[in-house]
Amino acid sequence: MEKVGGLISVNFDLSFYRGKRVLITGHTGFKGAWLCRMLMLAGAETAGYALDPPTDPSLFQLLRLGTEMRSETGDIADLPHLQQLFDTFRPEIVLHLAAQPLVRESYKNPVDTYRTNVLGTVHLLECARQCESVRSIVNVTTDKVYRNNEWCWGYRENDPLDGYDPYSNSKSCSELISRCYRDCFFTEQDGTVRTPLSTVRAGNVIGGGDFAADRIIPDCVRAAIRGERIVIRNPQSSRPFQHVLEPLYAYLMIAAVQAQDPAYADSYNVGPAGGACTRIAALADGFAAYWGGGLGSTVQPDAGPHEANQLRLDCAKIQAVFGWQPAWDIDTALRYTAEWYCGWQSGADLRALTDRQIQEYLEVQTHGSMEG
């Protein structure tokens, strides 16, 4: 990878990770499992630290990922246990995904949410600070870290951080903690960056293997399997939906680039092209069309806690700095998502299916086409 006119030439590929020791926290979750498989295909020596898979079934178990990597079961709030893993594995790249990731769950259990998302970030960065092998850190937060004014413009990386609900607020705190560690511990007094640390704020993701509660695509799948109509709580709410591989590729790209040049350590948004958002109802309808069989939906508003109606991201920064562009539009993302779940329901080889989708995504990303 080389600089062209101050930018990064877009020739990044996963070969950078061949033989690298990579630690992923939260590896048993939906995004973590996809990320583990990408790194395995790249030839990385991968270790993970997380609680047991949060759902049953889980993508991590369906792909049998624990048989080909070091998978450590532990709580991110358990500092001695996490420190022991750093001491023995000696990671070069650290990708921090461990989190309590659900807005509604954060209203039910705010203490646990802050414990995991705030204290967990401190523990992760403290372990990395004391580990001389670490060359690059990416802390994965969320698009919800911004103070949401419910306006039509996309939020930029320099907009105020002030998440409303406990989940979003705890991730805003994680951003501030990262900034503090970057300035106080990972940068020398003369300004030299000792350990590059970036935070990445991704929009909502979809993709095969998500079985979480209170997420629209898993809700669609459960309804389809039961032969019921999809229940939609907030049909007009819109989010920057994207396929899960989009931010994962960005995490890996940023971690690799800043490992070679720490000047690229910063905060970045990752979302659909042009800040595009998709309404919840349209997302459900799109999934239903690819699933087939006359799957329909019904609106049932509930009296649940506050959730944002509209949220957009401005992703001009990552595009200007790295030349990054999303590879798949929302229609393509829905097609691949429905294909995966149909394969799961029919008993297909899910590892082969997942690997093929990763390879097809990387092929499109390499050629810079929006066609799937």
C-alpha cells in the first residue's frame, strides 16, 4: 500500500494479515464471527476473547470457528484474565468489538451496559498499553455516539458525542476514553505516535448469521420460519443499513494502514454511499422479496423506550483519506443476506456459503464496483 497525492492507493488486501497475531474481543458475536472467518481466510493467527455466544443458534458455532483459533471465554470487565491473554498471545493487531450492543437491553440493564462498554474499553486499552507487541488498535463503536438532532444531514466525525440511551451514551464514553488513551498513553510528548488507535463508527449492519432479539432482519427470519407476518414496530424509522462485510473490511483496512503509518490513526464513520438510509419497512419488504413465499408484514407500534427515528452518517472522511467506498448497495446486501438464511434453513454447508460471500465481496471491493 502506497501514498498517492497524500492519499492511500486503494490496493489493500487481506494478505497484510498473513502470519500476523490478531486479537478480537467479542469474537463470538455476529460481527465478530464474520471478522474471525475473514482473518482465517487471510492466514492470520487469530485469538478471541468474549463471553459464550450470545444467541442460540450462533454464527460462531455454526461455522465451527472455535476449532481453528484460540477462543478464550471471559468477561471484558475481568482485567486479570484479559491481561493474561495479552501476556501469552502477544497480539500485534487488536480489534475491540466486545460490547453490550442492544439499545433496548441497555434500558433494562444500564449498569451492565456501562460496565461492559465503558470499563471494558478501559481494560482493553490498559492491556494494550502494557503490551509492547501491539502495533495497531481499532475500537469499534457505533453511529449512535452522536448527539442525534433528528435532522436530514449526516453526522461528521467532529460533531458532538452525546448518545441518548444507555447503549449509545456508553459508546460515546468509549470514544472519549479512546481519545484520552491516544493522547496520554499512546503518543509521546514530542507528538510521536507510539501505538496507533482509531475508533470506527459504523452504521447498522445486516448479513447472514445474526440471530439477536429486537433486530429487524432476525425478526424477519423468525417470522418466515414460523409462517407468520413480520411485525414492525417503527416502519418509518430510517438507518444507514449496510452489509456486515462493509465495516469489517474498513476495520481491517484502517488497522493495517495505521500499523504501517500511525499518522492515519483517527476516528472514522463507515456507512452507505452518499449517506443513504433505508426505512425499516422498506428493509423488511426487500428481505421478504428475496426470501419469497409471500412473506408479508404488519405494523404493531409498542410503548417501548425512546429510539431515534432518523440517523445519517457522512462518510466523506474515510473516502477522502483511504479512497474507501462501499462495495454493495442495500439491494445487494439484502440479496446476500436472504441467500445465507435460506442456506441455513435448507441445511447448506454454511462455512462454504460464508466463504463464498466473503470472496465475492472482496472481489467487488478490489474492483471498486457497486454491482454484486
